[in-house]
Amino acid sequence: MRTSLGPEIITEHRVTHPEITLDGDEASATWYLQDRVIAGGFNFMLIGAAFYHDRYRRTSDGWKICATGYDRTYDATMSLEGLNFKLKPGRALNI
């Protein structure tokens, strides 16, 4: 992601509240997603939410994701122009 988006795009992608169903060597899960994309150079921010739907399969190397997708709940976009918006990147961006 770092090389695809470049240093001027800051993103947050938070998944919580997993609901996992296990069926032998297969499982499915639904996760709640909240995300934010800040493109300060373009005076733009997006916030949104969705539900991820994943399927997993147990292998000899452990559990692996075999399918994933999501259904958007909402997207909200805004211009940062005129908001006196300041962004200070933190050290964690270099991890």
C-alpha cells in the first residue's frame, strides 16, 4: 500500500467485531470496517464503513483466507479547503 499510494495519502482501515462460524476445516466471518482516506494535497478526505465477508480454509500451514469481499454501508467525502485542516504524520508510518 505504501508504494501504491505514496507518502501524500494517509489511510486508516479498522476492522472490528468479528462474527466467525466454524465448520470443520472451513470457516466464514463477517467483520465491521471503518475507513478513512486523507489526501491533503488534494484537499480531500473520505470516511466510510462496510461489512467484510471472508471465507477461510485450514491448510497444513494453518488457516488461510480463500475469499474476501465487502458491502459498503456508506461513503462520505469532504473538501478540506477552508477547514484549517492540519495533518501531522506520525512515526508509525515508517514501520
